[in-house]
Amino acid sequence: MLTASLGATGFIAGDLLYLLAKTHPEYAITCLVRTQENADKVQSKYPDVKCVLGSNDSDEVIQSEVEKADLFIGPCSTVLMSQTPQSRPTTYPASPPSALL
């Protein structure tokens, strides 16, 4: 199964990544991360996870990954996920917490 997720370095997404990788090693997991530094951290712990660089505003990147995935998980803010790109807030935290990395 191909799984895509928004984020991998925040508290909820980090826990989710850990559980998915541990309980379903057969899954091909792709995560959206904001920086190469975060991608390197994720891949140092989960070498089989593919990281795609982008943010919650990277609509084309997200859509592309969603179209490839059998399962999409978006543990980020429900406000972001429920709004169209044009109506989303224009400010976000500078970077996600790295609680689990």
C-alpha cells in the first residue's frame, strides 16, 4: 500500500509515522516535509520513507502525492485541510516542532 502524509516531524505526525513504519513495514510511505534538514532527520530514522519537500501551501505537490497514494493522512490543522487554497490563512508557524526527531 502506498501511503502519503502531510508532515512527519510534528508531534501527531511523528507518532503516526512511527506507528505506521513499525506496524506496517510493507507500506511505501511518503511524507511532506518543509526542509531538507527535516527530510534528512526523517530518513535517518526511517530510511525507507520517501520525503517530498513542501509546505501546507504546496498545493500542486500535495495533489500529485495524493493522486499516487492508496491512503492519504493529513494530521495537520483541520482548518488548513477544510479550506480552499485561496481562503487559507496566510501565516503559519515558521517551522514545525521536531518533538520526535
